[in-house]
Amino acid sequence: MIGVGALLHTRQLSRSPFEIATALIVPVVQATLAVYLCRAGGEPGRLLEAAVGAGLMGVWSSVLFGSGGAIQNQRWQGTLEMLMLAPRPPALVIFPITLSTAVTGTYAMLATLLWGRLLYGVPLTFAHPLLFLVAAPGCVLGLGMFGLLLASTFVLMRNANALANTLEYPIWLVSGMLVPLTVLPGWTGPIAAALPTWGARAVHEAASGGPVWPSLGICLAISLGCLAAGALMMTYVERRARAAATLALA
């Protein structure tokens, strides 16, 4: 059921001009800025890390806006009530939507790597190429589970983008996608440690060299916690929204 649902929603998202722009055009612009910043800063050796980081930023944006947008789209199409009334746990019905947004975001990773290689000659010399192929899907899966936890709040909110807009840049910063965690204030460490964006660290370590498995293991552990919390929250907010008669309100 999860596989069929994820495939269906991935096809639907691939036909959305907004999702295509978010997954392809925006990450390419970010990768271009990152390349010029690295060259201006005298750090050409970090071009691959910058391209990977721009791709991860695109994956997170796709999950964040895609999860909220998917719930809103179900409202506008009049299918959210049917999803909530289906004889399945609400989390099992919504999880394929959030997973498909993460899968769609992988376009961003491929786009930034190809863009950097073809236009700027960024060498795609990964320190651990096989582990990179393992860490990238692990990161996508972890963000999809985190998206389920976010989606539980999006069911209640009539305008989910209001919450999504406030979460994009802070997560970019504290997760290490945009800048290294070593240059951030010390108080951001506990926040970063509690997020399932450890997958982003695993991807960076696979590209530049480092212990991939510990970061990937922590990412999956936190993601499973988000999956369990999201399932409980989804059941709670579904009952709350039905009692308040807000499911159909866009």
C-alpha cells in the first residue's frame, strides 16, 4: 500500500509546475551561488560538498512544502475527508504522500551534481561512492518520516504554508546543509542533534570522507521516533479536526 501510494503521489507531484521548479530550478540556482562563494573564498576543494549541500537543501524544501501542499491539495480536491475516513490508520494513508515528496526531492540532488559537473567542472570524486548510494536513500527515507510528523500539524492548519515558510531556512542552518555545524553557535548543537537531518551529515561524510554509518544509524533511529510520534499525532489531530469540522476547509 505504501509503495503504490508513494508511486501514485510521485507521479502526481511530477506534473506540478511548482514542484518541478522547487526540485530542479531552485537547487541549481543555490548550487551556482555556492560554487562562486567557494571560489571567491579560496576553497575550490569544497565544490563537491557545496553541490551536495545544495541538493540536500532542495530535498528538504520538497519535503517541507510538498507535505503541506499535499494536504492542502487533498482539501481543495475534496479527497481529504475520504483519506481520513478510509479503514486504515491515518498515518498509513498520509505517509506515502510525505515519502513521495522526499523521492521527488532526489531530482534536486541529481540536478545539482550534474549542473556542477557539466557547467563548472566539479569533480564527482566521492570518498565513499558506494556508501553515498546508501546514505542518500537513507536521508530521503528519514526526511519522509519527519514529513509525516509535520503533516500531522498540517491536517489541523488551514494554511499549512504559513508553518512551512518558517521552517525552511532554520533547518537549512542547524542541520549543516547550508554551512558546517562547526561555525554555528554552541546552543544550536542540541537542536541539530534532535533532528533527523543526520542523514544530511551521512551524505556529506560519504562525499568528503568520514564515518558514514554512525550518522546514518542515528538518522534512522530518530526517523523511526518521528514515525511513531507522527502516527500518534495523526490519529489525535484527525479526531480533533473531525470534531471541529475543519477537514474540508481550505
